[in-house]
Amino acid sequence: MAYFSDQKFKNLNQSEFEIGEYDSCSFENCNFSNFNFHGSTFENCVFKSCDWSNTKVFKVAFQQVKFENCKVLGVHFNTANPFLLEFDFQNCQLDYSNFFNLQLKKSVFQNCKLTEVDFSQCNLTEANFQGSDLSGTVFDQTVLEKVDFRNTQNLRLDPEINKIKGARFDLDGLPGLLEKYGIKIG
């Protein structure tokens, strides 16, 4: 398998990408839409302004991987290699992606659009969702302890079926916590 370390890749498309191990590499303006990454490993990598829409990530390893200004639509991260899985998403669009049952402690989803994303049965302890739009995002049996939900929009979660001890909310987030009870704020 090919091994790449400390390399910069720009404007790659699927036909130019080589399945392999990538360590401390950066990818910028790459189009990986509908690509199958099976067999790849990414460690300490950064993706900037890349399109990951509908990619296949079955058994792909992501360790300390950062996505900035990326389009990551419909990706089933729940099929990725769960060992040492760690993400940092900044200013990304992650609509319709799936993180079901993953250990995502301290992961970052900052200033992202997360429409209809599934975080059911995840452990998101100390994750950061600051400034994100969570329209239709599902939190079911999810560990959300010490999660930062400040400045989020459209947050809806049931405190009775999720663990939220120590989570941080601002006043605008309260309606999403109380909706189940028919309580109206403001």
C-alpha cells in the first residue's frame, strides 16, 4: 500500500487519488464526490474546501483529521474504522451524514450546517457544536456531557433520553430542550 507523509495535494479528483496511508498531509480544493476510500488511512490530515459528498468510508481510519470549509453530504462515518477516531469540522456542510454509535469525545463541529445528521448512541463528551445549525439533527441515547451548544440554531434534544450533565447552552437553545414538554419561551 502506498504511504504519503507531509505532502500537499491540490485540485485532486477521484482518478488522481491513490488509496493508501496519509500522514500529516493536506488536501485543498479536491473533489472526492461519490469516491470509495476503502483501504485508506488518514492521520493528522487537513482537508480544505474539498467535496466529500456521498463518499464511501467503510473501514477508513480517521485519526486527528480536520475538515475546513468542506462539503461532506451523506457520508456514513458510522462505517469508518472506530479506532482512535477523531474529527474537527470547521465551517463545513455535513447534511444527512451518519455518526451512529461512534466514540467522538472532544470532536469539533464548529460553525457547521448539520441538517438531519444522526448522532444516535454516540459518545460526544466535551464535543463542540458552537455556532452550528442543527436542523433535524438526531440525538437519541447520546452522551452529551460537557458539550458546548452555545450559539447553535435549531437545536432539538430530549434531556430524558440523552445524558447532558455539564453541557453548555445559551438562552436561545432552551426552547429545543423544553419543546417536548409544550413549554414556550419568550
